[in-house]
Amino acid sequence: MTTHAPAAPHQALSTPEELLTVPQVMARLQLGRSAVYDLLRSGQLASITLGRARRIPTHALTDFIRTRLDQEAA
């Protein structure tokens, strides 16, 4: 009888360490709550919803900042 090694689990796109809360994003951008929610609502800043909680992947915040820097440089 042969045994097979268990398949490697799929790596999650974002781990809890890579997901930021709205207050964490507020602190990093030095913006108010309404301004952060306006960015989320307009689609300028990507997020996911887990239950009733809104979480922003760190890569989405990095992409947002990079995009804004590129716009300012143009």
C-alpha cells in the first residue's frame, strides 16, 4: 500500500497580518474616518468585507499610494 504526502494547502491571498482595519489605515494616511470610507466607496482603495468588518489588504494601500504618487508626478 502506498501513501501519498498530503497536498499542500492553498496559500491565502492575505493573512491576518496583511489586513488592516479602517483605524489603521486612518493612522497610516493621517486621514479621518470619513475620508477613508470615501476612498473605499469610490473604489480608489480596495477592501474586503468579512462579516460586518471592512479590511484593507496592505498591498491595496501600497497600490493606492503608488497610484497617487504617479498622478502627482504626471
